Amino acid sequence: MMIQKSTLSKQTIKHERKNNLQRITDAIPFKDIATFTPDKPVTVLAQTGRGKSYWIKNDLYRYAKENRRKILYLVHRLILRDQFSEEIKRNDKEDIIDMRTYQSLSNNLGELDLSRYDYIIADEFHSLLTDSTFNFKTDIVLKNILAQTSSVKIFMSATGGKMKKYLKEKGFETHDYSLPFDYKYIKDIEFYHRDSALKEKCREFIRTEKKAIFFIKSLEKARGLYDKFKDYSGFVCSTSALQYLYGSDEFKAQIDSTRQYIEQNERFEQQFLFATAVMDAGVNINDPNLHEVVVDMSDLDTLTQCLGRKRMTSGEDYVNLTVKSISKRSLNGRIQKLNEKISVAEEFIRCDYRGRQDLYIKQNIRKHNDMIYPRIVDRTTNTLELNELMHFYNKELKAEYGAMMARGSWGYCETVKERLRQDRYSVYEDACRNMKITEYCAVMCDQQMDDLEKDKFIDMLDYRFNGRQIRAISKINREFEVHDIPYLIESKRVQENGERKFYWFIREAEDENESEAEIA
């Protein structure tokens, strides 16, 4: 099926030019291409939507065409391959550019001769690192790419910092290009703790008629949300994930239909789109009606990639970002699991088990077979290899999580806030709780509370300091001020039957702006 060029893509580029947002064609002069050499990988770090693929399909293609060179263009998702392949075919550029996925490369390493390509483009190359946690073949793919002595290697990503560090550690001097990052389009960041918040957000969006895209790490969770709100929703997952999904042929046909619609129109028809990691990179959503992006994926690079799927279509366009938070306790648990895997890798290195498969298995330390994988040398010889990408990534994650823990209970949220260059964030559960308190105060305003009602009120608030419940009026009022609850608690003495009794009263807090206006 022929994919029609989206007019919104042109509108987006026009918006970027108008706002002086640099593109890759600005950062990499055409004359630089002639200076690229096989021994010095090129890295391009730029925010999503800055024209990385445009540069490949235009500037690099033009140079390769003029000099009779061949380009291997690698992407990590079928949806990207299909999207780009149609465009390359439509523009008659198949003579120079060969589109493939990393998966197809890993499955055909013995058949595909990489040396026949003058340029190997590793697009979204951060995925080689993030996918290494469940697919040791990414380690093999990268080793094969780097082993090519006659091909220029070009690594491109919006989140390639860790991979760039990995290349440096492996002794590669790199030719680096980068563009400044801009997150001014983010209007709000909101974190949530409980998964129930996802359903509550869906109901809120339905009520307010807001369009939203949800990136969900768990296939089962994404499917569950889709089933709950199927009248409003589309669903997209990888082809390989389909085999794990229950459902009718009609449901699976719906997935294909949604995927094709996105490829053709760079938007989705339904109010909600529930997507797994299949859409975490490369795919563009050009839709001025989409402002809500919800991410249930904790990895910082993946989070950034998911955010980048929504392209800005004008200076007025914006995103409200909702992110699943990670507690300090959860971070500590992740570090413990990483320590186990790191120790397996270090044991493998220390004992030099490479090539000693029988001895390694005999020692009974093969606890994490994703860290150590078999490699066929020839028809009669097998050897063992360390998943070096995964080992590196585990150490990087451990350091990252450790830094978050050092920042306290809100370390993850603070890290995300700083990474996206924001100055504040909110917590969904806190907002719901504050709304509940505000509504209660509105009902109870100017009504007296006796000791029993005071205790119930304090328990409902459940404000705490150092684990102890706050009961003093002054401290409760301070919490109200911090959480923007427009009420105050006062204690008044009342005469009843000749006795003096003290009651609490809730009253509306005086608006500072109104007070200043009255004084003026």
C-alpha cells in the first residue's frame, strides 16, 4: 500500500524552522561526509524530530549516489522499516539504500555480507543497549558492525549517551555531532504510584474528551487497559508479541489496521492508543489534537524516546506528561538484582571461562544465561561469550539507580524532572487526595468539630512528620498551604451549658491577591 506523505510533517518542519530549532542538515555540513572513515565511528546525538532519517535519505544518499556507494540502513522495529522502506521505494532510492532491522541482521549474520556496504547506519542505536537485557543477539550484532574494516559506521539516536560511552570504553575514537535539546513544549509532568491511576486517567480523559497515547511496558497490562476501554481505543504491539496475546482474528486484524493507519497518517484514529515498546522510537505522531502522553516505562532513555513520538506541529502545541514513579525501595530491589548479574559476569571474566563451556557448566554458576551465551565457531566447536553490552548496561543502571537513591524518596522523580529540564512536577495521588480534602473542607466549612470529629478529620488527612501523625492546628495549616488547599483550621472557645469548650472550625483561607487588591 502506498503511503502518502503527511502534510503535517511539512508543517512540523516549518514550525521547527520558525522557532530556530536546528536540524541534522545544519549540524553536519555536506562536505564532512567525505571525511568519514571506517576506523572512526560517527555518532549523532539529537532530539527526536531533528531530521536524522531525513539527512540519511537526502544528504548521505546524494553523496553515496555521486560516489557509487552503498548504504545499509538498520532500524530496530518492523513498523519503522515498513514506514521508511515505502518512502525510499517511492523516491526511487532503493538502488543505494538497503533497509533492514537489527533482528533480521542477527538472524542472517552468516548470509549477509556487511563488507559490501560502504556505510552502515545504526539508527536508534541506543536500542542495542536497552534490548541487550533480553536479547543477547544485540551484542553479536554490534560486534559484527564494529568489526567491519571497510565500512563507515554511523550511530544515531536521541538517547545515545550510554552507547557513546560504551564505544569510548572499547577504545574507539568517535566523530561526534550533536544538537541542543529543547523540552519547552512540556506543559506539566505528573507522576503516579499505583497502576489503578491508569484507569482513573482514562476515565478523566473520556470525561474531558482528551486524546492520549499510553506507552506500557507490560503486554498484559496494555491489553487489560485496551479491553477495559476498547470502545475508545486502538492497540499496537510487536509482531512477535502477538503470539502471546489471546484474542480473535478480528482483534489481531485491528492491530494491523491501527499500525497501517499510523504508518500512513502519522496519527491514530481512536481517542486512546495503547502501545508497547514497539513504538518507543522512530515512529512520528503528528497530531495537533494529541497532548496527553502517559509512560509506564521506567528506563530514562526509553521514557525520553516515548515522549519524542509526539511531534510539535506549532508554537502553541504542548504535552502533558504522566509517568510511573519508582520508589526508593523499588530502586534498591533493582540494584540487588543488578548486583547478582554483575557478579556472574565478573566471575566469568575472572575465571576466564570463555571457550571453556564444559567447565563453566560443571561449576554450576550458570544462573543468568542471558549474561553468558553460546557462540558457534565452526561445525565442531562451540564457545561461550559474555554479553558485554548487557554487562556494561547493568553497571550503568546500577550507578544511575544509586544516584537516584542518594537523592531521597523522590530521587527518581527529581531525576526525570532535571533530565527534561523542568522546574516542578506533581503527583497524581496527591492531587486526588488534595481534591478530596478540599471537597471535605467545602462541605464542613464554618461547622464546628468536637473531639471525636477532630480525630476523624486528622485520620483522614493523615499528614505525618518523621512517621508521626500531625495533630497541631498550626502544622495542619502549614500542610494546607504547601498543598494549595484554600482553607484554614481555627480553634474557637464556645460557651455551652455554662462550660467553656474548644471546637475546631474550617474556614476559607483569605486570597492574597484579593487582599492586596483591597489594600491598594
